[in-house]
Amino acid sequence: MHFFLRGPTPSPLSRRPVCEGDEVLVAAPTPPGAHIRQAGEDIEAGAEVFPVGTVLGPGHIGVLYNVGREEVSAVRAPVVGVLATGDELVEGGRPLRPGQIWESNRRTLLALLARDSYPAVDLGIARDDEEEEIERRLLDASSRCDAVMTSGGVSMGDFDLVRVVLDRIASVWWMQVAIRPAKPFALGKIGTVPLFGLPGNPVSSMVSYEILARPGLRKLSGRARDDLVRPVIKGVTDIALRGGRDEKIRFVWVHTGFAEDGLLHMRAAGGQRSHQLHAMSLSNALAVLGPREVIEPGGEVGLLALSR
């Protein structure tokens, strides 16, 4: 019921209670249960609070405490070891001799893992001509990591000792995936530890991580099946796009943003060859083009939005 005091209205600051002798006017009836929170209004007894595969965020934590659960079964993020391979690789800052390059793939992959909240172990650089060193590093990684990721040595070259070593100590499937960039890829296990073998070209290595390795790591993290790969969203291209002349799916590094028309627009970020890192660093999405697909400016394009 609604109650009103007859007589002078007290100051809101006085907070004067209703006292004996005051007159009360009942202005309207109050329905039964008004202003009362019933048990089970938020979550009914016996109901599933969150399904298996839910990634727990701040809101989930609050709900769990609100239903009296201080402990739940969860899957921890896998620890990933990252190994770069190649005689030509030199740690940044050191002088380069002819035929050498500064190593960047390992650093990029470690940063990608940090972005995706996976603890990482830097396994350094292994030389192509030191078979025992490659084997030692891989076996050591498999003993203390939940997954191992290598960069380089997964192509068809005669001097790819990573391939030789892995064929001896692991079960590996050597693949030529119908995508561009990132065609060569290896997937296997060292004992029971998953292995992801990424190509050595920098841009190919990053695309392999986003398209092939990242879903595997999310599976290891306990993610639900429908939460393993990035969803394809629609955007509008401001440039002409051409798919390859072969049967490969092509991924193009692009930068996206919303325009005045309210639509998501994209433009190329720069050179797209597998050794050109600068465009990769300026991108926030990958445009997906089917074999021989042609999209003119103003056309609709599928995009994989990348977390920054």
C-alpha cells in the first residue's frame, strides 16, 4: 500500500518516522509480493549456471559467488613453447653477415600468445645444421610445456633438419594447405604434447598461427566447438580485390573502420608478400577471398577481425 502523512510535510533531511497519533492516508493498494525478490528469480534451483566451455570473465565470477560457489572445475591456459629454427637467423641488434636476417617470427609468436593470454616459454633459436640441438630443445620443451610451436623447417627442403628430427621423435602430419600465404604446415605430437609447425616466412607464420594454430590452442583451453575459430563478418571494400588463379583461399592484410554510412569499410594495409611485415603490423583484420574471386570497390567482403 502507499502511505501518506496528513499535515505538514517533514523535511527530507529529518527522516522522521511515523509516530503514534499521526494520521495515515492509504492512497492505493499494493499488489501482493511487490518489492520482494523471490528465490530463484535469477537462476532456478537445479539450473545449469554456465555450460562447459564458457570462458570465465568478471560477470561470471560474480554470478558464481552469488550462487555460493567459491570453487569450480576449470581448464587452465596451455603453456606454449616457441622455437625458431634456421642458420640465417640472428638475434636483434647483432651485426649481420651476408645471408643472415634478424629473427622476428619467434618474437611475433610470443607476442601473439601473450595477446591471447597463453603463457609462453621462449625456446630460442636452433641451428639447421645441429641435429642434436634441435632434438634436445624439442624434447625439453615437450617435458615442460603443454604445446610446442616451431617456426621454419616445415617445407620440402633437403636441409630442413627440423623435419628430420620430428619424423624421428614425433608423430607428424606434413601438410600443404590450400591457402595463401601459409601453405606449408605441420601438425603432430611429441609423445602426448601437441606440436604446431609453422612456416619460416614471417607473414606466413602469423597467418598460420591465426588460421591453424590458434584454434588448436583454444581447443586445448577447453573452448566450446563453436568458439574455436574467428567468425567471418561482412564489410565493404574500398579497393578492388582479386583471389588467386589457383584453388587456394587467399588472406589479405587489411585495415578496417566504420565510415559515415555506418558500414564497416576496409582498405589494404600495404604489400602482401610473405616477407613483408609492415602491412601485417598496420592491419586489424584479414580479408578472405575464394579461388579466382573478384570483388570490385563497394562490394561485400568477408573479414576475420583480429584482436589487437
